[in-house]
Amino acid sequence: MSENYNVVLYTLDRDGQAPDSIVDGGYYAVENNFQPPRDNSIIGISSGITTENTPSNILQIFNTKDDLYNYLVTILPEKNELFYYETVEVSPGVSTEISGIKTTMIDPEQEANEFWSRLDEYQ
């Protein structure tokens, strides 16, 4: 019988460790109202859990990719801005560093699709 894998929302335990069932985690962390080290809700892939045996620090099981998408829509910003430095050659043998901000639009549907496809690695 194959192992049951799920995309889940979880928190760390009181010792700051991920639940034992998490096989791939640490994604899309969002602050919550719990005390540290449980003060972030995190997305991951969990094995061997069901609604009947869910550990207390598994906050939600995403049963479908649409469920994950609907959650990501509520937490992801519309865009991500990253500050960067780049070395540019201004003439032969002469270079300079320039800085800038790279803006990337974030598509929650693409994020959900890409993350959900991680399940295939475990199924």
C-alpha cells in the first residue's frame, strides 16, 4: 500500500521542530497568533496523516489544488521586489556595479500548480 501524502498548513512544535509527518516543508510562512516558535503558519507536504489522526500542529489539510490556490490568494502579495547589484562592463576592461530593484509579479495559480506538482515526487 502506498503512503498517503497531503499538502498541509502547519506550525512548528513547542521545541521549534516541524511535525514528524512533514517530508518537505518551510514554504509560504505567514505570521499567526501563536507564541514562538509556533508563530508562523507554513505550507508543506506531509505523509501518513488523515483527518482522523491529524497532529495538533497540522492546521489544515488541502484536499485539492483549488483549496491551496484559495489559501495562497489570501497570503501572497501581488508582486515581489528584490534589490540587486549587477556588475556591468562600461568599456573594455572597465566595469562598474549598478543596483536596482527587480519586480516580479506573483501568480497564485502558478504557485499552486507548481507546489501541487511536488506531490508527484512522493506518490
